[in-house]
Amino acid sequence: MGLDGVELIMSVEEAFDVEISDEEKAAARTPRLLCDVLEERLQGRVPAMNREDIRSKLRQIIIDQLSIREDFDDDAEFVRDLGVD
């Protein structure tokens, strides 16, 4: 994973106060898959975050970190479609 990818994951980990394993990072090739990882990690937390709250916050981090338009697809691949190196 290149610098853009590392910075994106670090921002996500910080914003959600979670640690994402190397295996999870490799598997989270799309925003939807990364949202799945976060949803699993955040289960049982108080206050609870529902999937739409997680998705919304994650999308804003992706937009800010990658300087991309807001209309990207949740199934877009980070490397191929969103330009993460």
C-alpha cells in the first residue's frame, strides 16, 4: 500500500478510534468493504453508530483525504477507481 493508502487508513483509524489489521486493510478494497470492517469493529460501542452514520463519516474522510468528488460509488476500488497508490 502506498502513501495515500496508508494516510487514508490512519485517518480512518483515528476518526473511528479503531485499529485495522493488515489482513482487514488488504481485504477492504472498496469503501463498502471498509465500511463493513468498521461496522464490525464498532459493534457494541456506546454511543452506537448505525451503518449509515459510519458510511457517511467514512465517505467524508475519503473525500477529504483523496481530494475526490462526492459522487464516487461505494463499490469503486480504491486503487483502480479512486487513485489510491
